Amino acid sequence: LQTLWIRARLGNPETFSEMKFITRGNQVFGGAEAVVRIARSIWWAWPVFALSRFPGMMRLMQKYYRHVAANRPCAGGACRVAKRERRHYVFFELP
């Protein structure tokens, strides 16, 4: 993100809410789709790519990715993305 052509291609990294992946063909993928594209090229992660091709799995992966990204630890101020207010849900509530 320190290279000028990357900043020109992706914009301001301070506003990223997800990771980005740029292919050799200059395509940009973000979030869960980026994870799937990376997994496709790693032999031991290839099953993640295969799983993503089942109906409905990509939607589930995107939802899970957003949850993990919103709740990742930001030690030492490393994450500058503004955190949204966290809502805690409970299965049942005691009086």
C-alpha cells in the first residue's frame, strides 16, 4: 500500500473495510472473494475454493468474513477502520 500505483488502483487504504487482492490480470477482489481467490492457488487451502462453489456458500463466506473483519483485534492502533457499535445477541435472557 506504500507504492503509488497500488494507491492509484485501490484508493485510500485508510478507508478499507476488507482486504484486497490484485491478480496478475489487474483484477481487484475484496473480502471473502479475495480469500477464495488466494485459496485457489494454495494446495492445502484449495478446499476453501471448492467449498465456495457450492450454492449459497459464497454468501455465507461473505457474511462470516464481514463478521471477522468487524471484530478483529486492533492491537497498538494497527487497525484504523472505525469500529461499528457491537451488538450482542443472546439465545435466552435470565431475569
